Amino acid sequence: MKAWSFSKSLGLSTQSWTRVILLTIAGTLCCIALAFVIDSYSFVEGRWRLGPSPKDDVIIPLLIAPPFFLYLLSKLRQLAIAHEQLMVIASTDGLTSCFNRAAFTTLVDAYLDRVDRQEKGGEGALLVMDVDHFKNVNDNFGHDMGDEALKLIAQSIKSTLREVDLVGRMGGEEFSVFLPGIAPDRVVMVAERIRETVKAVNFCPQGIPCNLSISIGGATYVRTASFSELYKLADKLLYDAKRQGRDRVELCQLGSGPPLAAAH
């Protein structure tokens, strides 16, 4: 992981032209060295000596090797770019640019499993949120405007989070946020900040002001946890928030009784 980060910082990723140029130079030098080795060994005499035409050992590789390596490595670079684009498409929701459900679930599970194996537990939270009365937006303004609302909400959620936090669109108007390495008492503030930021979104389809809001259910953990455990609790709390009036936050720590917060 450290080696990959170091290479990336130097611009040596498989998608960089720097890597292509450096490997082309290295490949050409290797060809020159190989030409000297082949031309300098006498099989008849069984010893090394300078070949009869040392200039050719430099000129010929310089004429042939750079175009060959440049063409080959540029094609590999294009393949690397295409592969990353396919990976992004496969893991990203096309409308909101959040992780799709499968990618989000896999990433959170992988993180929790690694933390469990390496650190024997940790702390963090999973938030599940749903747009309030979203059907009314689609019915009154059309699905195109509904899509615009989802984009604005996704942008608002991302704007409140850290770089390490994960945002996924779980389907329809439901989103989920994973907050690794955050203390339970800070989760309340983060969830409230998300709710308030979404509520402040300026959404005026067809020039008509339309208020947006979300209900949030969240499960925090301070020990070993799995995605399914956290999601089940957070989803239950989400529906509690909806039943109690929407546009509110309900949080609880996994394995404990009373909720950490019930805010609106």
C-alpha cells in the first residue's frame, strides 16, 4: 500500500505518461546493453571483446526500441484508464455519483473486517437516511425534477463529510453514510449537520419553492460489528424517525438500549 502511494505521488501510476516515458527510456537502455553483450562475445574465441561496430549497438536500438516501447506502453496505459473507468461505472450510482448499494456494502464490510482482525474492534457509525415525502416531488414536478432533487441531496450530504467517510445510494431515495473512527458523541453532530444542510437546499422546480428534508436513523459501535448488524439497527431507527414526524434524527449504540439522540 505504501509503495503504491509513493508511486502515485511520483506520477508513476499505470495511467501516467511519466511512467510510459520512463519505461520507454529504461527499455531502450536495456536493448542497447543487450546489443553490446551479444556483439561483444565471441563464441569462436570464447571471450568478451568490443564488437566490430559498437556504434551500431547504440544506433539500431535507438531507432527501433523507443517507438516499440512507446506504442506498447501507451496501449497499456489506455487499457489501465479504461479498466478504472469500468470499475467506477460498476461501483458508482450514475445519477448521484455515490457508491451503489453493492459497492458501499462491500467497502464497509471490508473495513469492519480489517479493523476487527487488526485492531480487535473500533468505533464508528452507520447512518441510513430517506428523503421525506419524495413521492410528492415526483408526482407534482415529474421524475426529472425528482432526479435533480436527489442530486442536490447527494451533494449536500457529501459536503458535510470527511474525505474518509463513505456515501452510498441504497436505492430510490434512500442513502447511507459510513463514518469510520468517529466517537459516538460526535455522530449526533454529524447527523444533525447533514439534516440541516439538506433542509437548507434551495430547490425550486419550475420556479416553485419546494422544501426538502430527510429522516435519519443511525447505529454507532465501539466494538466488533458487521454491516448487517449496523444496517438492521439503523434502518429500524430510520422508520422510528419517520413515524415520529420525519425530518429528525434517531441514533442508538449497537448493543445498548436507550437512543443516543432523538433530535429534530
